[in-house]
Amino acid sequence: MRFQNGKKRPNKKGQHPVYGGNGIFDYTNNYNYENVNIIGRVGAYCGNVYFEPNKSWVSDNAIAAINLKNSDIQFDYYLLKNLRLNKRHIGTSQPLLTQEILNTISVIIPPLPTQRDISNILSCLDDKIELNRRINANLEAQSQAIFKNWFVDFAPFKDGVFIDSELGRIPECCRVGRLGEIADITSGKRPSYQRAAASDEAKIPLIGASSIMGYTNNILYNGRILITGRVGTHGIIQRYARPCWPSDNTLVIKSNFYEFTYQQLRGINFRNINRGSTQPLITQTDLKNVPIILPSEIICFEFEKTTSSLMEQLERNVLESECLASIRDTLLPKLMNGEIEVKAE
């Protein structure tokens, strides 16, 4: 591979993705690479690796890893992922990964046919994960469309009587209430034991404001819950229906109207209830007091029945993708170091 620093992104908007250290962050009308691997260069995301088969702009916060004739570009992607580049940076307050560091890393490169076989094995798993992601985006969109049709456009109630409310005109069968009327909202907790990676001793996901932030050895919840950020990141709604430990950076929401509550949470403007300035903060009380349109329990249960099959399929896909990712991450170092031998035909 040959490495080049990216360049400052063009100002004009367009169709080509712009890559920084944390992946795509914008789109522009120009491109500086096509079919390239991209490495985060600076900041918290330095060492992250992405593969972009299409035209793209690699920004000055990233490095382009240019494929050479004697290598398979997808193999190069998995090779870079296996090197744990986020551990090879210089600097502490502002981590930096340089071309010089990359050029000094020694690796073993198998023959091109073997490279292709390795990348085919791993990309098959990634392709299925990506397919699940697209299916889930469609399932999510269907569920959102049903919610909008029922509780924003009020299509099922259009022939009924409407009344004025603080949230505008609503059907007579609905009223303005508060989120806390249908949901139990509590704060997560700090575990006494945690590790960055899963192990036999710590296999329970520790959930942060936006994603899994580590693993612990105890279970705080083992049921259907929703999790959102209390401190720091706001507005990401995570769904969990398995053993987990929500951290003290989160708020945990339980409701008998799980899907209805999920959609209500997705519609909240969290900036409006943020109490913090330098450190964003949302309290239990603030979230409980968010005004929402509340239909009757019968209508809520009907919405649950209508959308639950869609979202249950989404959750099955998430679990399958996590399993596939675990298999991929287990295979990756073993394929790269030759522990699992691939015989090219």
C-alpha cells in the first residue's frame, strides 16, 4: 500500500461522500479518490478504517491507503483492520497517526490468490451484515410511517371530531399528556467492574449514551427497555431486550406500550430539554414532562400489534449481525496470521 494524506474538503455540496476519521460526515461535488481504503488520521477516531469502492473525497482528517497491483484491495482493508491502528498513534490529548508510522509497520502478505480467498470469506460476512442493516432501515421506515399516519396525520380518525390542544388540532379520542404517564424513566448506574472488550469474565454489554461502551460481569436489566443519553450524547434511542447494564450516562425507559414509546422518543427535540452547556444534561423529570399526544389504551395496544412484528424482525436481524460480526472478528486475526490456512484454487 501507498499512503497519502487527504485534503481539505471542497465547499460545494454534491453526491460524493466526504470521509473523516469517523467515516462519512458530508457530501460534496468533487472527489479525490475512487476504490480506496481510508484511515482516520487525527483525533479520537484516528486508526479507524473504511473501504469506499466508489468516488469519494478523503479529507485532511484522514489518510488514503492506495492499493498496489500485487494486492487485493479488500484484503488490504481487513489487513488494516487487524493491525489495531488506533493503538499506534502518537500524542495523548490529540492522537495522531502519520504516514511514517504506517510505513514502519511490518506485515506478512500472502500470495494474491490467497488474499482474495481471505477477503471473500470475510466480505461474505460483512455483506450479510450490510444486508441486515438495509432491511432494518426499511423495517424502521415502515414502523415510522405507520406512526406518522396514525398520530401525526391522524388518518384513521379523519372522519371523527377534532378538538384544539396545546399541540394543535387532535382527534377527540386523544388528549395531550406527558411521556411519564406511559413510561417508567430511571437513570442507569455505574458498574463496579468493567472491561473494554468482552471476555469470559465480562460478557454483559455496558451501554453508554449512544452505543456499547464496554462490558461488565453483572446484569442490571434483562427485559425490553429503551435507552437514551442522560449526559453527553443526546437523541440516540437504543433498544434492548436481553441482559445488559445501562451506564450512569443513560436514562432507561420501560413501558407497556414499547413501540409507541419508542416512536415518541424518536420525535423529541432533545435540544429543547437540555439543561447543560459545556456538558449536555437531561434529567428524568425533564423527559417525563415532555408533552405528547396520548390516544386511548385500546388504540395504543392496536398500534403495538400492528408494528411489533416489524420491529421484532429488526431485533432478530440485529442479533444475527452481532453474531456474524463476532465470527468475523474471531476469524480475522487467525486468517491474517495463518492460524487458519486458506488453500487458494
